[in-house]
Amino acid sequence: MSVPPVVELPNVVDVVNIGLPLFETALRAQEQAVIGVDWRIPAGGDSEAVAALARLLGPRADRIERANAEVIRRLNEGVPMLVGIDRAGDVIPGFGERDVLHCGPAIAWQDMPDPLQRSVRAAVVAEGWAEDVAAAGALVESGKVRLQPANEHSTVVPMATSIGPSAPVYVVQNEVGGTTAYSSINQGSGAVQWFGVDNDQAIERLRFVRDAVGPVLAEALASRGPVDVFALAAQGVPMGDDVHMRVQATTNLFLRDLLPYLVRSTHPAAPEVATFLSGNHLMFLNVAMAAAKSLVEWARDVPESSIVTTMSRNGSTYGVRLAGGGDWFLAPSPPIQDALYYPGYGPETSAPDIGDSAVLELVGLGGPAAANSPAVAGFLGGRMSDAIAATRSMQRICAGESPRFRLPILDNIGTPVGVDVRKVVELGITPAVNTGVIHASDGSGQVGAGVAWAPIACFIDALLDLDRRLA
Amino acid sequence: MSVPPVVELPNVVDVVNIGLPLFETALRAQEQAVIGVDWRIPAGGDSEAVAALARLLGPRADRIERANAEVIRRLNEGVPMLVGIDRAGDVIPGFGERDVLHCGPAIAWQDMPDPLQRSVRAAVVAEGWAEDVAAAGALVESGKVRLQPANEHSTVVPMATSIGPSAPVYVVQNEVGGTTAYSSINQGSGAVQWFGVDNDQAIERLRFVRDAVGPVLAEALASRGPVDVFALAAQGVPMGDDVHMRVQATTNLFLRDLLPYLVRSTHPAAPEVATFLSGNHLMFLNVAMAAAKSLVEWARDVPESSIVTTMSRNGSTYGVRLAGGGDWFLAPSPPIQDALYYPGYGPETSAPDIGDSAVLELVGLGGPAAANSPAVAGFLGGRMSDAIAATRSMQRICAGESPRFRLPILDNIGTPVGVDVRKVVELGITPAVNTGVIHASDGSGQVGAGVAWAPIACFIDALLDLDRRLA
């Protein structure tokens, strides 16, 4: 028998932990230095997706990179200008006089979740097509109202919003790209249709927005002239807005801009509208959404790209589209996680993720801009490092960086722009969207707020389709 | 001859460099780890000051700490409420009908620097006491106008501002402390008296502020009710305001609050005032100053404290006072350093540091709140670490921490509050104030912006006086 050689153990071990953080956690607990690499099996080990990834990151990568560079250029160089407010039916292409546009992918009336059905009923009553919500429901059920996804009409609406043709909409023009996009006017808080409420108060608010807020703002904007939407958002980001969950600084910049014209307004509703504007810190959300939409509408014409240009939910399904590919890829809308609820509410009473506002996450706002937002941090765990982690996570799945939205806390790097479906699938990281939580069934509106992670399935399907299209 | 013993040099040296950073710099250049301790000879080696410090940090420290705790409590727990706008001569105690209140310590007409003389002349013309600035100068020179430091009348005014009795002033009440303080209304930018301009335009602006801005704001405030000034400032700090050099976020919050009342105004000047407000991002500066003054007015009654409750400049002298000590201690007003100038201007054409706005640095705003301000960082060198360094420097010389002004970038620590003259003298670190630079002699107004470090001499004198008073 030979004696085994004596092996001297070193005093210091340099450890890199790859994958599951078992060693990393143990070593950190002992205050040992360790580098953790968050490696996962690509595409969760799905062999079809892995094969597609190998092609899309390998032999087909050049074509894709060229296309993606053009998409990023469009997302970053478009200049969305808010040029006015108009009647939806008059300006939105293909908006018929018996149409209602709704958030998210196309969905039949009977498949709509309760908050969206309520929203549509409220819109129908506000249009004057039915006397009350019961009659409105019957009218829609009879097929006499055409339901259309807003996204298919260059329009985006937040949460459970739906709009009829008489609703006033922001008109945002991206002149350099020749695209125009639209969004509804934010309804504020309380009993409001965009949170899936269809009571008299919510319907009254819709009429107030149409008959007072819209005209007063339209008049002020006409006097002021076009507003460079992202010039305001670019100021708002260093002021702590992610310009999705938190929009207060940008809203205030917008109001300050409009102040001289609001004070000069001779519209009889101007005082009441001023009170409404002063109390609605989400006012700019919809303006920013329309601006984002005007950019992705330009970017979607670029063929052979792996970048997402639609990301939208109707409370039942989550849908994505890629630039250069017209098809929607769907998955069930996810529940909202890590949510904070109003007293008496919880996950069991909450609707799944809903609304078109995730369009912001595609252009460098929302999650990508979380890092500098104390309000978002307060929501993600309380420390700025939590907000920074949200931005870092988006960095891992994005193809570019914004030259206009900059993060002081990260030494003014630009926010990540352009969600690359290849990175999403490879890393298994989907975009996280900070969003409101609304009641699933009783029409009581907002019950909390939380984080919704997009479901991976629709990204995998979009990836496989891209792979087929490039074959 | 004996052979010297062989000394084995270690491979790794742990170095702590104390004092002048010669070794530190050299080691850092070689990428070696080194801890630098910024140690200096206490009080610059001034033996009288060192002896006083030994007593004030030694046997007399207990009494001082007790007093300081009460001062900090007052600075942190007072709640300054903006209750209205009134005619200065009607509300400011001891303001005679032929008085002019000016920034900084008391100073005779002939000793006033050019920008302050111009300011006083403009105020005299605006009051209607003289037809033009030449006549105004003669009138003041004849002794028929009484010149008084605003600070002695519970009033603070920024830069070269001076006010006559007809000027409208913010009235800020700190109810819990029973103190009231006042400030002028900000005049905006361009050819303005607060930057030492006395031409027709500047005088016209003074009249506009008196006859239009004052009344319209007063009416709006009366309708709205009292405004919690530091509740707004506490929101503004996480939005990137230091609430001194940068006040935009807080100004916008203030305007949003007033919007409903401004729109309802029936005053004929309301539209013009709205345009003025919309274009003046420093509007809230004076409001915050009056609020800070209401707190230091309360704190100054506390005897035996080493905390500074007045810090003010008239462009010729820099003056400080301590809580519990009524006397001013003066030193020449410093030049403004690290300044950025408009083209064609430079240090040789610039006036020394001027104005009462440094009162903000005494209550946790301005320099203490720099860390979270991208705008201030942009000014100090461009990186947030530069802004953080400014806050860290104030931390070293302050006795407490603000429970209301919090810095997200530093994990929500409170801003440093209460400049302790013992720490200032011991460390040789004086408060740095970010301020505008105005022309020294030609009345052309603002020519740049920079950093003014308070002169150490007045702090040493205040320390020696405290030492005598506690004997």
C-alpha cells in the first residue's frame, strides 16, 4: 500500500459559483469572497428553442444584428411630439363609429375578464349607445359593437381602459419616422373605468374627461404648440420618475408648461379641469405611452429583427410581437407578484396583468429606468439597490441603450432599450412591469400594485417564428 | 564592520496615510490599496483656538451638547407654514416706511459693493422715493433712507436683493416655535435687481412683482390655505433638488398645488403672472429660505450652543452668528471658486459671495442635500460622487441629521443639519454654498455660478466668543 500524497489546502480559496447559488450563499454566510454567476441552462433546456437560439445567435446573427441596429436607431432617434387632442373616431385610422378599442391582444367579449367587460360596458354607456351597463352588456353580446385591440390601431391604453369613438385622445407624431400614435386621457384615481369600474361615478368621469378635460387640454395645447414628449421624460427620469409607475415629476413639468394657457382658458370647465389636473399625478402616463407607441410603430417595419415591438395584456392573455413579424404570440396573462394590497384584498381577488402600458418598457422607460426612482425602489423593497437591480435585469435582455434617458445613480448611463427575444429566451429573464392591481370580479377598481413578469412562453413562440422566417 | 542584517520586505503592505496625501496618491497611482485619513492640524494650529477647542470639546462639552440637542430639535421639528403674502412694511417687525432691508450683515451705504448699491437704488426708485437711480443714490447718500440688514428683521433675501416697505413678502409661520419669518418674491432671470441690475427693466420687474405677482399669488394662497413648505421640500429632495441651487422639482410641486387657484383667479394680471411663474424655476427658493429662517429664529434663543444660526453675506462681508449669542462675527466675503462663467466673464469681473440664501445650509438643504441632485453634481464635476462628497463634507461639520430631508442615493439617510462651529474650526472645513456669480461693477447681472466656501476667520471668532461666554 502506498501512502497517499499529502495535499496542502490553500489558506485562501477564490470561488466563482456558476448556476444555482448554493456554494455562493454558504460562502457569503461565512463572509468569504465569492463571485456568483447567474448562469442557467439556455432556454430552460427546451431543445427546440436551444436549436433555434444556436442559429439565431450563430449563422443568422449578422442579419439580426443589422436589423436590430436599425430598430434601436428608430427607438432612440424618433422624436415624438404631442401635437394635439382629438376625437378618437375622427383621427384613429380604421376606428368605426360602432367600435370600441380595448387594451391588449384581440379577445372576444365572452373571453374578456370581468374588469375589461366592465370597462367596455362603461364606454358603451358613455357613448350613449345604451342606457345602463346591463343594456350595454346585452348590446355588446348581440354583436352590435365591434371590439378591436387598440394596438392594431396605433393606439395604446393603460390598465383596463377601453374607448369609444367620442373619447378624446392624445395625438403624438413621430415626424422623422412618419408615424402617429394615440392614447386616451388619464382618468385619475378613485372609481374609474381604467381600473375596471363601471358604476355611475366611473361613467360620469368618462364624460367629464370627454366634455371637459379633453377640450380644455386641447385648447391649451393648441395655444402652446407641440410638446416634445421625451424631452420632458428625459428631465423626469433624473427627477426620480421611471415614467411608468411613477410619472409625477414629468407630469409636473407638463403642467408647468401648460400653466399659462390653462390660466388663459375661457372654457367654462377650466377651473374644474385645473383641480382635476392638480390632483392626478399620473396625467403624463398616457402621453408617454402614445409617444412610445409612435416609436415602436416605426420600428416594427424593420424585417429580420429579434426586438420586441408590442408587449400588451388584456387581463386574460399576454401578447408580444417582434419587429418585422406581424403575428402576435400569446400566453396566459400572469398574476401580479410581490404585490402590496389595500387592506382586505389579496392575490385571490385580483385580476391578472392588464393594459398596454408595457410599451414603455420597450423604449427605455418603466423597468429600464427604475434605477433612479426612489418611488419604484420603495415599492421593490425599499433600497435604491432594489431599483438598480430592476434596471440591471433589463440591461441583460436589451440590445441597446437610450441616449436620452439617463440614470444619474449609475453615472448617467442610458437606460436599456430594445428587448431582444434571443436574450429573453436564452437567459430565461422576461421583462418585469410595475403595474396596478385591480379587482378580478367585483368592479371595485384598484386593490394594490405589484410586479408582473411577462410569461416566457410567448417569447419562445416569437423566437421560433423568427427562426422559421429567417430560414 | 558588521554586516547589516537582511530585512525581508513583505509582499503586501497595508498603508494608512494620515494627513497630506503624498503617499496615498503615489500608492493609488500604483494601484495599491491604501486608506487615506484626511487629518489636519486642529484649527490650523492657531494656539488660542486650539485651547478654546480643548475646553469646548472637553470640560464644557456636556453643556454644549445639551444645548445643541435642543437646537437640532428645533431645526428638525419646527413646521414652517407659508400662510400668505403681505406688504413688507405692514408685516415685518420694525420695518419703517423709509427703510430698505438688504442681504447680509449690516453695512453702510458707502461700503456696499456695487451690485448691492444698484439693488438699493432700484428698490428706492420702485418705491417712488426718487425719479431715477441717480436721484435714488443721492437720496440714500444723504441719509434719508435707513439701511437695515434683513436678517435683523426675521427676513432673508437671496443674492443682492433689497426691499422697500411696499415689496410683497412671503409670510412663513413656525407655529410650534412661535416664530415668523419673511422673504421677498423671486424676480426670475434676466435683468433683475436680485442680480445687482438697476436698469429700467429691473425696476419694471420689481413693480411687476409688487403689483401683479404678489397680489395674484396672495389671492391663490388665500384660497388654498397654508402650505407646509418643508413637506414640499422633502418631496423635492428625492426628485433631485438640493432646494438651493436647484429648486425646480419643488417649484413644480408648489405650482401644481396652486394651479386650481391660479386658473380661478379673476385678477387682470393672472395670465401674465402665470407666464412668469411657468418660466421661473427658482420660484420656490425664497419660500424655502423664509421657512429656514423661521426655524433658525426659533433655534437662536437656545443659550450655550455651538451651532450656527445665521450665515449671510452682503458681497463685502460674510457674517455668522451662533445660537445663544447675539453678536455677528465677520470676515471678508470670499470670491466664488470653481465657477462656470458666461462667455466673456471671469473671476476678475465678479463680485464676492452675496446673499442670505446660505440659511438653507443651516437646516439640511443646499450643500447638505447635494448628494441626490444630478443638477448640483453636473455643476461640481459631473458625477454623482462629486455631489455625494459635498454632502459628506457637510456631515463632518454638522451636529445632527434631518428626519425629513432624505437622500435616496445614500440609502435614505437624512441630510446633515446644524453646523457646529467646533467641528468647523477643528477640521478647517467651512460650509460650501453653491451660488450665482454676479458682475462686480457694471450692473450686468448674473455672469456665472460657482461654489463659495465660507471664510474660516468668522467661525474662529465665533468659537472664541462662545468659549468666553461659557467661562
